[in-house]
Amino acid sequence: MSLPPVKVLFDENRIAARNKELASEIAGAGFENLLVVAVLKGSFVFAADLLRAMHASGMAPEMEFVHLSSYRDAQVSSGQVTILRDVESDVRGRDVLLVDDILESGRTLAFAKDLLMARGARTVKVCVLLEKPGKRAVQIDADYVGFMTPDVFVVGYGMDVAHAFRQLPFIGHIEQLD
Ligand code: IMP
Ligand code: MG
């Protein structure tokens, strides 16, 4: 199998340093009884590293997962979000931090935020590894952003194209997919 070449956008060291900064910002935000909810699948590597950086910053959040799908195997968003796997915890009265890989149209995170607020969460904040500016289709802002990225197709560090490239330890760009 021959895979297209991937250009490094953000390397391992840069990501690790940024995760530390994000964790200390989050630690200073005064959350109580925090529940971190990773939005699967693309966020799984970031969420795992961020969670451990949060531990290093003195936090002890609980961790949950929700699996949402808007992309499927296509590279263009269908615009519709479905719950493939829901959180198990009762979020009523809790501070929730949603963790996702990329904020693009905003549909996925707006859906998740509305859902958790409707279930009675006290606050729902959003932390994304990457933000692609100028692509928003719905009004939502991230409270914590790892890096702003140009509007290119990115892979690695958990992010994929058709389930490939998630294993790369860096965030990369596949030129021929733009
Ligand atoms: P949104 O609902 O349009 O904000 O979609 C964001 C989701 O689309 C992300 O969580 C990713 O799963 C996926 N996505 C958007 N851009 C890329 C990309 O460049 N590479 C891989 N996945 C992407
Ligand atoms: Mg995603």
C-alpha cells in the first residue's frame, strides 16, 4: 500500500509544550467537579495527552467519551451530526470540558454543547487541538485552542483520512487532499 507523503505542521515537541500550557490554563479556570468529555474518534490522542498534562497541573478530572459522527469517510462534512455512542455520566450540575480535534464548521461541537447544556450541565467549555478560522457554519467559539491551522487537510496525532494516519506522533498535512 502506498500512502501519500505527509508534511509536518506541528511536531511532537511543539504539541507537548502546548498541551502543558493548555492544562495550566484549564487548571487556573476554577472548574469544580470537572468532567472531561472527549469527542471520538479524532480527539483520542490529544485527549489522552491533555488529561495527563492536567494531572501534572494538579487536576483530577473525571473522563468520559462521546462518539459523534458528521464526516464518515468523506472529507466534506455532511452537515448532520449523529450520536454513535453517548456519555454514561449524569452531567446535571457539573462543569464539563468538551475536547475535540478540530473546530471547523462548528456543527459537531455546537451539537455536543447544546446536548450537554440541555441535560443540565452547569457549564460546558470547549477545548480543541486545532481551529480552522473562517470556516464556521454555526456560531460557536472554543474556550481553549491548541493551534490555529490554515485551511488544509490535516492528519496524524489521532486525526485520519479514511482511518489512516492516526498513528503519526505529529500533526501533518497531505497536500494532494486539499
Ligand atoms: P465540524 O463539525 O465541521 O466543526 O467538523 C469538525 C470535525 O471534522 C473534526 O472533529 C474532524 O473529525 C473533522 N475534520 C475537519 N477537518 C479535518 C481535517 O483537516 N482532517 C481530518 N479531519 C477533519
Ligand atoms: Mg471529530
